[in-house]
Amino acid sequence: LKDIQQGNEQASKFHNLMIGVFEFLLYPNLSNPQKEAEINDGRKRIDIRFTNVSQDGFFVWVQEKANIPCPHVFIECKNYSKDIANPELDQMIGRFSMRRGKLGLISCRSIDDEELFIKRCVDSFKDDHGLIIPITDLDILRCLQKYEKCSVEFERILMEKANKIILS
């Protein structure tokens, strides 16, 4: 992860790595990762789509307690050297539907003003567009450093960020 340079030139490399990283971190709760999954007859693509097969934990809580449909979970990968903003949120919102799900992660390298981005996620959530959770390299590295318990740590990060958004 640290060896992949930010920017368009290595975006595909970042995307491919993130498929494996998320598959590792989200197992066994999410399965069947699909790269560039087509929706709307191919007019739109989702960077990574997982099927939610969770029996407990965060992904069951999101559906049953927070009432956010998530038969699938979407991940958009942004290998940007600048902060993600409203266009990236709007892109994710455009992937959501009641049948596909309304839970997405935006994986990006870093966020200089995470508080502002969380506020944007709150705005989206309050307008019933769905729950979008930003995940940065620091979040990923925090989990991987706790290899033995990395999936538990990742669920903890997801819950912390989801609560910031939902409870605001």
C-alpha cells in the first residue's frame, strides 16, 4: 500500500490491491467481490461490490438496527492526492438503491479535513441517500498491524465512523 503512488497513473494498481485488502478484512461477513460491477445495463460501474452474507456484527447491525438495506456493500477506490469531496459522494449515492443496498465505503489515501467529509456524509445520510463511510490508508494499516484481530478492528472502525454519521 505504501509503495503505490497517489494519482491516476497507479489508480488501477491501488484498485486491485484494495480488492484483496477488503476481501481479507471483511471475510467472512462479505463475499463474492466483483471488480467494476455493472449496474443500469452497464451505464454505471461500481469499483467493488460485495455480497453481504453476514450472520452477526456490523453488517447485520446496519440492516437490522440502523434500518439501512445492504444486501450488497459498495466500495469506491480513490487513489487521489487531493481530498475527496461532494462529487465522490454523489457518485456513490448514484450506485445506491433499495434493492442493491444503501451502504458504501469510499477508500481513499487520506483526508486532510476528515471532519468536513464526515459532515458531508451526515448530510447525505440525513437526506436518506444512504450511509457512506470513508476509509483511509491509516484505517487499513491500523487493521493490518493487528493481523490476528484485523477483522474485529475493521468492524470497530466501521462502527465508530457509522456512529459519527448516524448520531449527528
